[in-house]
Amino acid sequence: MSVEFTVNGSSVRVDDVDASLLDTLREQLGMRSVKDGCSPQGQCGCCTVLVDGQPRVACVTPTRRIAGRSVTTLEGLDADAPGCTERWTTAFSDCGASQCGFCTPGIIVRLEGLARRGTAADDLPAVERALAAHLCRCTGWRTIVEAWSRAAGETTPAASAAPAAPAQPAPSRSLEDAARRATLEGGAPQRVGPDVAAGRAGFADDTAPAGALVAIARNDGSGWAVASTRAEARRMAGRIQGRRTTEAAPPPLEVPPGDWVRTLRTTWVEPAYLELDAAWCQPGGEPVGPLANGGAFGAKQSSELADTARRLADEHGLPVRVLWTREDAVRHGPKRPPMAAGLDADGSGILRVARTPGVAEAVASVTADLSVEEVDVPGPPTSVDLRGAGWVEAAVVTASLGDENVISSPDGAEAHAEIDDDGRITVQIRCGAPLDEVVLRSYCIGAAHMALGWVTSESLTVGADGEPLDLTVRSFGIPRASDTPEVTVHIEPDDGPPVNGSDAVFAACALAVWRHQGFPPSWPTGRPLR
């Protein structure tokens, strides 16, 4: 059997009718703007396309259901509206609405679908409802809404109220300086520009040669299944779709005994980066690894996939793509170590933490008053490579004894955060020469969003045997666009050497949210900010 349909104005015929539309578009037709962030669960929105003008996630859409219909990907938006793609990607770049750029092609396609239905440029609640179908871990949503206001304002009707004012780029903005700032904030080499918003940032699985074999880890842990297609590799690997548990996720550590004035327990938290780990290699060549346009908040620093790609390519004598599924990332990717702290009024105390190399040194970088007790806890691997792991917890619990939400990072940045009665967040950041205020602002808003989720809603349920039980990307409690308040960022003038600023903002906002809620003793608190 075969299926014929139209893609971006051209008629195509494909034979594998049981394949998902995502696999057909990426694997057979080479459409790299459609991404896989949930493997496939229909939960992240990264593979969103228009089917007869309506947004649809391609990963859970069988290709056979598209027979005779019209599919539009980001690459084809210009067919009906010349300049459409550039209008969106430029707005996203100008507003800082794209950092790694993995999720934004699907978001842009959905927003264009919204615009084509005549949604007013200032109908921001409609935009937030539409974004509920997506996840973005980097930007904190506000800059994406601003990009909508800018791009849609050029083509859609405006209602009586003016749209939210988007961030204005510097008149002589240097994308080279913007990339320097993004690299500082992201912890890995990064690019900045409209092509990033289009998903063309050089992700490993997008750059693999056509015809490369595909390797996926076997479900039983016995090695790698290698096949000619991703779908066949998944079948050979015996992959079973992950589930979301209904079990509770209590913090795994108890606060050390003592008559403390402040206590805090944290639980397992999934970094939940959207671009899953991938690598590829030619036989005898150097691998292209997972660190493409961002470092997944530190979670990919120790990835072994590049070495695996080199070994398998040499073994098979052909180029090999090595892909993690969402379940692999949850089970095997590093987490920030859970902690339980008790403090006296003078800031001294005990911080009990899941045993993690380097965590005692991370704590000592911000305070000498906490005694660190490392204990063995059954669970996924932990790492201090993740955003501020160790020092942020220590800085937050220590600073909570004071009256201000001010955090200084080991890098030398200083951030101050406040939350008003309506839940709006205001941040001040000083981190050396800004280099590019659009990028710095975007990372600070993203850090505020991550801090909000960390304190109020995010967790990963881990069983008594240490196995993660939450295996879907929607089970981690990441705040949606509608859950994320307005975040105002004030960048303080500073001509000193530029340093990372968003980690300090992450810590200051976590402290502000915790203080705003009255210092409940466990995270997540289970209480929304507003």
C-alpha cells in the first residue's frame, strides 16, 4: 500500500503507511524542522505541522490518515504567504524567544495557524491557550508571547487594547556578541539568529547523513538495537511507551535532627530539556555529539552517546545515529541531587544530600557554615553539572534567614528578585558587560520560569528501588505559559568581564517564590504562585 498527499505544495507518495507522520516527514522526506521531543507521546508540540491548515502533532498521527490531505511544515509557510517564515523567525530572534531553537519551529507553525484564523494580535489569552499544546524549557514563555505580538501584529487585526510591548533589540545589535552571551548562559557554544528559531542550529540528529543506521537502546538494557530506520530500531529495541505514575513523590531525605529555625527538603527533579540526546559518527571519524546549540542546563556534559556512535560506526562500517528516547533521558540522564537542610539563626547547620561528586565543593563555594552530609539514595544519577546544583540550594536556604532575595553566584553575578501581590516577578541582575541585553533578558526570564516550577510544581517520582516512575514529559510539572507570570528584568550597567547571570537569577527567584509562599519546608510546595 502507499499513501499520496501534499507537503508544502508538492505531491508526494510514501509506502510505509503505518509510520507516524513525524517519521515520514523526517526520515523519508528530510523535513528537519519537525522535531521529536517526547518519543513519541504527543506531549511536547515540537513536531507540530498544519494539516489542511489546522495544527496537529505529527508524532501520533499515522501517515495513512493524511491520504489526500495537505501538510505544511515550517519550510512551507512561505508557499501561501511569502515572507511568512522570516517574519516569525526574525520576531523570535529580536524578542529572545528562541534559545536552543529546538521547540520553536513547532511553536511558530501553531502560532501561524492561530494567525490564519484571524486571532487578534492582542488576544494574549488565546495565545497562551494555544501554547498549552507545547513545552519550552528555555525561554519562560513571556518572550514567545512577545514574539507573537510583534509578528502577528503585522498581519492580524488588532482589538482595542494595544499588544504587549516586545523586547526591543539594540539598534546596532551584534549577533556575535549575542552568541557570546548565550554561550555564557547556556554553558555550551551557542548561536543566535533567525535560523536558530527555525530549528537550524545544527542539532546532531538533523545533521546526520542520509542512510545512516539508527541505534536505540534495548528496553532490557542489553545494548543497542541497530537498524536502517528509527521505527525498526524502536521495534527491535522492544521500546514500550512510558507512562505517568499516580504515586506520590515525597522528598527522599529527612532533615537532620536538630532544633532548626529553617528547614528545606527537595526531591528528584528532571531537567526536561526538549532536545533529546543524539550523536552520529562516520566509520573512523570524529562523532557529532549531543552538545549542539545548548547544554541542556548541564545535563549533557557527561553524555556517552558520542563515544557510542563512534564504536557502533566502526563496528558496522557505516555511519550510525545514536538516539536516546524520552524514557532513556529520564532513567539515565543526570538529576540535581535531592537535599534536606536544617539551619540555625546564624546560618550554620547541616545539609544532607544524595551522594554526588563535587557537591560539597559546590556548597562550600557560597558558604562555609553548612556541614555537608552525603548519603547513598537509590535513584537515577545525579550531577553538579546541572544549573547551580548544590550551591543554589545552599545559597537559597542561607539567604532565607535574611530579609532580601539577593543571591551572589560563585561566578560573581548578583541577582535580586521580588514578587508583588499579583504574582508578578521583577528581577535585577548584574553580571558584567551584558554583551546583548535581548539574550540576557531571555535567559533571566527562562531562569525565573525554571525556579518557579522547581519550588512550586516540578518533581520526578522515583520508586523505592531507585527506578523513575514518571516517564512522560508532561509528568514533570513544568509550568505552562498560562501559569507563568509577567517577568520584568532590569539589567544593571556593568563594564566588568561578562559572567553567567541566569544561574544567580534562578537562585534569587527560587528564594523569592519560597519567601512569597511562607517558607514551606518541602519542594515542590504544590501551591501555584498566583
